[in-house]
Amino acid sequence: MNRKQAELEVDKIIAKLMKIRKEKSISHEKLAELSGLNRSTISLTEARKSQPTLLTCILIADALDVNLEEIIK
């Protein structure tokens, strides 16, 4: 897998997490509180202006009460 393909896969994961956040009606502020991340980190990640670390994805998934492994599949 090249870098571009990897970035596209990360974009898909971000889109799925964002969709779940919206379906659960969780704001960026609430997700920041639940995950321990900054609201700006969440906002920049969803806007694709920042590439999240694996830790960031895990914390967001956990805060949304979803299994990141299932999101990745």
C-alpha cells in the first residue's frame, strides 16, 4: 500500500467515526470531554486538516463506544 492509499483508508475511518458521532448527536465539545482530546483536534481531524494518530482514533472510537477494529474492517 502506498502513502496515498493509506491516506484514503484513514479518510474512510474518519468518515465512519464522524458519521457515528453525528448519529449519536455528540458535539465536538462533548466528544472532546469523553475522549480527553482537544476539541480542535477533533475538528481538524474531521475536516481532514490533520492526520490523526492511531491513539487519537482509539480514543475517539472508545468515547463513541464503538470498536475501532470493526470500523477499520
